[in-house]
Amino acid sequence: MSGIPLALRECGSGAMHNPAFDRGNGKPALAKDDDQSESRIPNPRYPSRMRNDPIEHLLRALYSAALYLLVPVTVYHLIWRGFRQPEYFQRWNERYAAYGAQGHHETVWIHAVSVGEVGAAAPLINALLRERPDLRLLVSTITPTGSSRARALWGDRVEHVYLPYDLSGAVRRFLRHYRPRLGLIVETELWPNLLFCCRDQGIPVYIVNARLSERSLRGYRVLRALVGRALRTLRAVAAQSRRDGERFVRLGADRDAVVVTGNLKFDIAMDPRWQASAATFREHAGTRPAWIAASTHPEEEAAVVAIHRRLRERWPDLLLLWAPRHPERFRPVSQAAIDAGWRVATRRLTRWPDRDDAVFVIDTLGELMDFYACAQVAFVGGSLQDIGGHNMLEPAAVGTAVVTGPHLHNFADIARQLRSVDALCVGEDADAVGDAIEALLADGARRTAMTAAGMALVMQGRGALARTLELVGRDLPRKPA
């Protein structure tokens, strides 16, 4: 797509032109605007061990001491979350890296903190499974929803584990047990002890699909001296956009290690199952209009109910598909819809809505794309509540018009691109979101134009997967003879 920098690498040499070259001006994407902005080839060796940096030793000691003092808080956190989501009561040994005696064969390790990052990593993991079946892939997450999504996508084809807390001893046990040959961290998981320990053990680590918002950059300010040093241990930062890359440099990453590869979310695989699901949905629910409230958070739930009540005044048979972001909200949103006086069905209980249901709660994981394809308009949550938004490319990819609230700082670049081609409506508050959904439900021609623009943008934005594979390929284990 025009304007997205390309990662370049010298064929056959194993060395890589550091910054991506921007189409149109020939300059490295992150080069400084001076006379030295020509292409440079960084040292291809993995960063040396910085054991003689006394400031690093001091900062690591203070950080680790603080974390060990907070261990009781981590236990309380697991218990507190467990009362809301029982999976947090399980597999505590993994949280603290207390494994059995038997170690593992060498692995390629991908870390994706939760369900969104697992989705972003899916094109990359699928490509590795397809092209390198000889590799043992280890996928780590932090949340149970991320774990469930990984298992739903790949089952036994990958191994899953919870990443331990960033305690230096736990991290070393994790690395010793799973023996990663390569680490690929998805998006924005900057754990200093994890990065330092990987460097100390000679494990090359990349941040892939890397993003860093201005808000996150400000949040790291207190630990900048430590995080900056940790970033300089990385093999490379494969940034989603030039803006993300610049923010990583401001945080402390080496400019020569930052490459703009694009966003893996554009490389979503088109699945014919989506349209088959939409056809089955229409057989059960009829051809009446439907909208979906996807990835909603608790403070957005009252707004969803109010919008649906208002819309049903105009379209009495309108169906709401409701997919909360977190499983612990499945039952509360079902009850909220019942309390509003509507007939409610759920995916687990009835599989499909019938012609009399007003609300259908999608209380499963891994099926959101199928139900995006069933709706004419999608509201993507995490955007009326100050969360930062969720993936707007998914509904765009299946041909559903997209509406969000104003809080999109985690997806600012995607939102900017969608808005630039009139493929996204952003409401400044719940009333404006309702207005946008109503206008789109009433205007089929406008919906058609929006969805065509969104699908074209997704297709044009592909390529990050190939660039990322090229970037990390130099550190993948060799294929067996």
C-alpha cells in the first residue's frame, strides 16, 4: 500500500538494511534527516552481553527487589481475578515457572499477551506451521482468554504456557526449561528481566508487529532508563508504522535495530467459513437487519442496551449480536438484555438465534469473525470506554461497516487509514455512535461503499507477514537435511 515502508534485506548475505525504505523518497524510514541518511547495514551479530554496565546492574537489582517484594500482591491478584474468571485459579506453577524436572527440546517461542495479540500473531504462526513443520513452536500468553484462543486456533500443533512473572529467577527457569532458540514478542510486552535474561543466554529476541502509543510511551517514563537498556538488547523491533518506530527509538531502542514492516493484522487469512456461517445464520434468524456490538467492556454495556432500544423503535425486528471482550461478562450482558425486556439467546445454549430473538449473546471464543459476517454494521468496543480500541480490520475484512467510539489510541494508525478512505465512522460519544449505526442501517448504498473501501484497504495493506518472516528468518533454526 502506498506510504507503508518496506523492510529490505540483502539477499544471501544474512545482513539487513536497517531502516525500511519509504516508497517514493528512497530514504530509510527511520533515518535522521541529515547527510548520513543513506542506507546502513547494522552489525549482524547478536548484541553483546553488557555485563560491565554498572548502571544496568543497579537498575536491575532495584527493579528485581521491588518485584520480589510485590510477590504477595501477585498472589492476591490471581485470587481476585479467579473469583471473576475461574481459570485464574489454575496453572499457578506456570506463573512462577515451577516446572517438572523434564526439560524440552529447543523451541521457537512466540509471546502474545492476550486474545488480541494472539490474533495478531496468527498469520505468523500459521505461516511457520505451514512452511517449517520441523519447528517446535511454543506460544506463551498471560491471560486465560489468550490461552483459550491459542488452543482453539492450533490445538496440539503448538505448545502453550503462561509466561511467568518478570522475576529474574522465574524467567531464568522458564528459559532453561523451554530452551528457546528464538523469541518473538508480539506488539508491546516490555519486561526488562525477560529481555536481559534472553540476552545473557544468547537468545535473539524480536518485537514483531511492534506498536507503542504516546500514552504507553509516557507510561514507561518512570522506568525509561531500565526499559531503554532492555530495548537495546533486541535483535530488531519490527514496527507497525513509522510513528511506532520513532516512539520505540525515543524510549531507548537503537535506531539501527528498528525496521518498519507493517501491520500483521492486514494479513488476515480469508476463510470461506465466514460466509457459510452467515448463510446458516440467515436460515435461523431470517433476513432481518442485524448489528453487532463486539469486544465490549463493562462501562460500554449500558450504552449498547440504550442504542439497541432506540434502534428497535425504528426497526422492531432488529437483532443485536453481542460479543463481550471477556468471558466473565457473558452472563452479565445476557442478564442486562433480559432486564431490558428482550428475548435473549446465546451461542452455547441455542447455537443460533431464531426469528423472535432480540439479542443473541456470543458467549464463546474464536467465532467473532463468523458473526461479523452476519451483521450489516459492527460497533467495535473498547472505544467508548477509555481502553484504546480493538481490531477494526476484522469487520472490514469480512465486508461489515465499522463504527467506533473516540478512544482509539491503541489502533490510531489503523483508524487513520480506515477514515482516510471513508471506511470507518467514529462517534464522539454513545449518542453519536447510535446515530452512526442508525444512519448506516438505513442507507444500504453508503454501507456498500464503506465495506468496499474497507475490504480494498485490507487487501492493499498486506505484506507485513512476508517482511516479518524475511526479517526473523536469519535466526530461525536451520531446516534438517
